[in-house]
Amino acid sequence: MLSKPLGVSLRFCEPDAKFFFVAFWARYGAEAPKPCSLKQLAEELRLSAQAVSKAVAQLVEMAVLRVVTQPEGKGRPKCAYSVSKSVQVELREVEERELIHLDLIEQVLGGERIRAIWPGWTGDPQVASEPRARLQGEKRVAPVRTGQLSLANRLLLMILLSRADPFGIVRGLSSKEICLLTGMDGAALKQRLRRLTELGFIRRQIPGVASPIFTEKLKSIYLLNLNHLQLSPDRDVVCTAVHQGFDDPAIDCKFMPSVRFDRDSFLKRLEHLTPVSVLRLLRRAPNHVFDQLEFFICDCVSGFLSRCWVEADPVTWRKKVRGVDVTVKERVVAFFRVPMFDPKGKPVLDHDEIVDFFQRLMFDLADEFVRRFSQLLTVSFAEARYILVPTHMPIGHQCIALLILRSAGSDIANHWTITKGIGEPVVTCVSREVDIPLELREKSGLLTSARAAE
């Protein structure tokens, strides 16, 4: 019932009015069952009377809502509220979507006070924080001001949740489409996405990019934090596993962070390890291109491991699996535009060398995850559904993370941290993701630091 009002575009409708419209439709459908006052309407929808009054006035002016006054003796007259016939027709034409996270959407919609709490707050939050003021000297301090998530931010969060997969990943949704669905302009959308990222509702946002490197324009990608205390106050939705490795001093100089570092070295005429053809292809690539590449690589490796990681022992896995499978190879070939050009002078680059490089990089990353997460013996990765969390480019892979769906029949989402130094790995299990140290969540890509979100 919620997918249609969330998916309809009400032109020139402000976000708060769209939020009211979704709340009205979710509770009543096309028509309120009986006449009521604005105050009663606000109480039933759990919204402020001021917000309801303003939204009703705008929706009536837009011919979205019909309000018929019905006097009843003394006092202010009550009104009958209904959605206009034309908008009902529009709603019937909206594609019905399966809402995987319906319970979370209902929590955001019906929660009277969705608080704006920062990701490091673990108690029952009575106040909200200002993310830019998290540090006092070297210590993290409690939030300092009261606050609630605005209706516009709640609407945006519901739109994203309605398009999220079981892990909380939203893809294929352009900024233009989000603006149409929320009534925001581009500047407001950017600011609100940054706010939701600062507060930890969005783990990470990877901006879309139109680049001659790829076969098509890449849309923005959003990784939502389904385990946020204000979305799932009673229990977490997905499991997480975070590995912090101290046994490889060169780990931060591998994979895509290494490619980006080598590209910058190449432009400065310094030494590099990445093939020149790859660096020439990425000569003028903005940072978003590297972020998109990192996500694409993690996505390919996630699928590859789900098909091939059947051995618990990493040594046995390496003996049986010597390279990526056909599915990964086909995805890599289809991802890059052909022919490949160096943007400087437009010479054609060695296509096979570039494709082979990224295929080897994906296999090396898969091998790294198998080596490190094989130390987590409580999870059967041959049976589990999981994805790799893309790392932040400037940070590297000392801390890496997986999102793991709860096993069938399990009501509890467990969270593990593995710390590996010179000796045996130390595995710790906690019941809520928020109990994992904030620094680990930021370094592993489970969250974006406040500074990086700005």
C-alpha cells in the first residue's frame, strides 16, 4: 500500500506536504473515514498541527486533496478529507513494488519522534548531536542539542528504503528521479543526503558519473544502514563482520587504493606498479570514478565468492580456484567502453591488458577476503548470503567488512570483529552493530566519517 504513494510524483509539491500525503494514504487510503478537525487529523497521523495545516493548504491548492466542510453545531466545523480522483488515477498507474523493508519504512513514517542521533550514540537517545562537534580534545562527547529528523529527511529516507535490496543497497535511482519523488531541488537533496550520512542512516553514498571509460552513465549508489537505532530499535536487520589486520604492513598499498595512488604518481612522472595502459585510461578520472570502480569490483567479487567459496580452508580454496569465473570476466568486458582511449591525444589503449588487470585484481581481492574471513569459524560462507563492503579510497584495506543476511529462522543478527596481529586472531561477538567501536565501523566502510561526509 505504501509503494504507490511513495512512487508517485506530485509536481511542485514540497517535501513536508508529500510526507503528509504518504501518511494520509497509509492510514486512510483514498478518504478519511469520518469528518474531523485539523487537530484530530494531526493527532491520528502523529504529526504537528502546524505541519498538517500547511500541508493540507498546499495539497488543496494543488488539487491533490479535497476538503469539504461539514458544520456540526457550535465550535469549529469539521471537514471531510479525501484524495482527488485525478491523483487516484495517477496512483493506479504507479508500478507496484515489493517493499523489502516495509517494517523500517513504517517505523520512519509512524514514529512520532525519529531522533537525529549520531552513529556513536549507544544509549536510549534523549538528545541529538551535531556531528561536527563530536570531539572534545581527544574524547568523543555525548550529543549536545535536542533534535528530531525533519519530515523532509524522513521522506527521503523512506524513498531510499523503498528501493533498497536486502542488504540496504540502492542502485539505479538517479538524483533527478529522487527530486521528482521528494519535491526537493538538487541543492536541497545534496544537503539532506549529507545530513543522513553524517547521522549514520546512510553508510555511504557513491555519486553517479558520466565517463567515457564506461559503457553507460553510472547512477548514484546508496548503502543504507538498516541497523540504525532509529530504524530498528529492537534488533538489527543484517549481520556484520569486520576484520582488522595488522599482519600485512603493505595492505593499504593494494587493490583500488593502490591504483589511485599509482595514477597520481604517473601524472607526476613518479614510479608506479599499475600497468601504464590502466593509468592512461584513468588519467583524468575524478574521485567518483574510483569509488564506482571499487563498488563494481566488490560487487563482482561478492558474486564470485558466493559461487566459488565452498572450502573453509583458504589453502584448499587457492588450490582449487585459480582465477575468476566466466561470469566475472563477462561483467568486466561489458563494463568498459570499447575501444578504450587515453583522453590525452585519444590514442587507443590495450583493451586486453586492461581487462586482464581488473580480472586479476578481483581475484586477488577475493583471495584476501577468503584468507581473512576464514578465521571466522562460526559462519558457513558456503551457505550464507553476504556482500563485500567497499572501502573508502583514502583509507585502504587494513579494516574490511562484510554484510551478512541472518540465517533462515534466526531472529538475532550477530556482529563479529576479528583482530589479527602476529599471533592467533581474536574474535569478538556483539549483539548490536552499534557496539562495534565507531572507529572500526568508519575504517571498514560501514560508516562514513563526519569529516568525509561534509
